[in-house]
Amino acid sequence: MEATLIINTGNKKFDKEPALNGIEESYEKIWSENTGRLLNGKMTGDIIATKLKLSVKYPILTAAERDALNTAIGDAFFSVTYMEKNYKMYAGTPTYPVYSAVNGLPCYVGVGVDLIEQ
């Protein structure tokens, strides 16, 4: 069975399985330039597209896995395979909560990053 989420390809590929319940989908509305409030307070505008946003959380990551994730999301835009469908995405700022640094080797728990469709 293919991984639920694969970020990037080739030597930048990152396919560690996210945490249980570690993917949250949302669909961002993209509004037209003429969007805004009228003098009477009524909202006006057009939705021109909706874009997939994946908020991803990972279980424990090693320093090497953290580096691999950073490499995978390092380009401005990159490919993401999610539920066997391909997207062109970019990443928000990842978070790396340090759980432990035993023997100087960090361990990260609850690593999160938002992936947003281009």
C-alpha cells in the first residue's frame, strides 16, 4: 500500500507516515479582486477557486528525518501525492517541538507543517 502522503520526489522525497489523525484537510476560498464590503456593509465578490490545505502532524522524528522533511519542503513549489492524487503545493513555516536531546541527539514530537495547493 502506498503512503498516505508523499512530499516531493527523487532525492528530496519524504514519505514518513503522518501521526494517527495527523492530517487535517481544509479548502481555502480564493476571492476575486473586487471582493470587499459595500457602504451598506454587505459583502460582495466572487470565489474564483478553492485550494486544498493540508495541516500535517508527524509522530516522533529524528534529526535526520527533520532534515529530510526540510529538504522536501525547501523549494518554493513541490509535488505532493495525497490519497493517490497529485498536487503542486508550497509549505508554511514548519514547527519542530523538541521532546528530548539525550546524548545531544534531538528528538522531535508533534512536528507540523501546512501544505497549501498552488
